Amino acid sequence: MARSSGAHTHPWTHRADNAEDHDTTDSRKGEEQGGKEKEKDGKKQRSFWKELPVLLVIGLLLAFVIKTWVVEPYYVPSGSMENTLLIGDRVFVNKLAYATRDIERGEVIVFDGRESWDAVEGAETSSGFLTSVADFAGMSPNRKDYTKRVIGLPGDTVECCDEKGRISINGEPIDEPYLFPESRESHEKFGPVTVGKGRLWVMGDHRAISLDSRGHAEPGEDGTIPISSVAGPAFLIHWPLDRISTLSTPKNAFANVPAP
């Protein structure tokens, strides 16, 4: 009986070959999948860098809109509003508030002095990138902003002082709980001053050092400011962090003031 001259192949040898083929196929699939994932990651990164300038522009536009028409930050450079506001405080001003209501006595407002106290024709102004950044933060050298408290509204008659050193509005003395200690003792006689149409009489809370409507009452000027120069009421101290607080209007101080 003749023997076969061909080599005999054992079953386990076939299984090993099939396993190697299977491993090779899986390896290729893994490499292909990994390549696709890297390609996707690369596309995502390229897409992010393409979208970034658009996102930056949108962010700047939103910030500009908010600062111009909604809320604007202001820096407090002096102690004229102590202790309500301290030197270095930064406040937010609501620029939409007076679009829906009138200004109230006792409100802390920010206004531009270039329309009244600092009106100088031909005054030079700074320019450039750093100035623009400072202006955006409420600290521009070109700004002549003041923070004061509204005392007299259009038509009101304001004068000082009664026997207790208090200011009177339309003949009614007012008690001012927000005043810096001993401010009432520092009051000097003025008035009576009748606030004109579209004007305001404003004063600082630290009366001894505040250069306000009293200090700007000169021949031909009554020290009042135009309502058109008011940016809005200051409603929040947002810096420094340990000073974060809201600013409210002490309505009780003016509750008994009669109409002009």
C-alpha cells in the first residue's frame, strides 16, 4: 500500500493560521479607526480656530452694546461720597433706568461734568489704544464724570441751613442718614436756589470736602447740572470684592418734602 508523499497538516496548525489572519485584520481596522479619529480631532481643532475670530467679534459687540446702552462701570476717584463710596470703588450704572422713570431725590447718580462744571471749549483729549481700554473700564483721562447724590429736582427750592444745620427743600428740613460723620456741622449757609427746568441740584455725602452744586454757584451760574448729562443711577459697588454691595435710595429722608 503506497504512502502519500504530501506533508500532513494538523488541525491546530490551521487554527493558528486563521487566528493570525484575524489578528492582522483587527489590527488594520484599529489603525484605520485611529486614523479617522485623529482626522476628526484635527478637523475640530481647525474648526475652532476658524470660529474663534467670529466669537471674539461677537463678544466685543455684545460688550459694546451693554456698555453703551445698558450697564457701564465707573471709577470713584475722590472721597466726596464717603462713606457711601470710598476712593477706588468701582460702581455699575444702570443706563436704562431713566428711560422708564424719572430721577428721584436721594439717588446716587453719575453724570458727565463736561456739559456743566467742566465745560471748556477746545479742550484737548487723549487718544490711542490704552485710552480706549481705560475708557471702556470707566477710567479714561478724557472723562469728567462725577458721582453725587440728587438733592433738588426741577422746580425745587434748596437752601441751608435751619437751626440744626439741616438742608431744606421747599421749606421742609431733611434728615440725611447717609452723611459722613459731622457733615451737618460743616454746612455753610447758601440759597435759596430754585432748580430750573431740566436741571438738578446735587451734593456729595462728605459735605466738608465735596465740590458740588454749592461750589459751582457762581455769577450767572446756580451750580445745577443738566439732566441730559446724567448717565444713570449707580446701583452696585462691584470692586473691591470686600466692598460688593447694592446702593439704595433713602426715600424716608425725602418723604415729607412737599411738591414745589
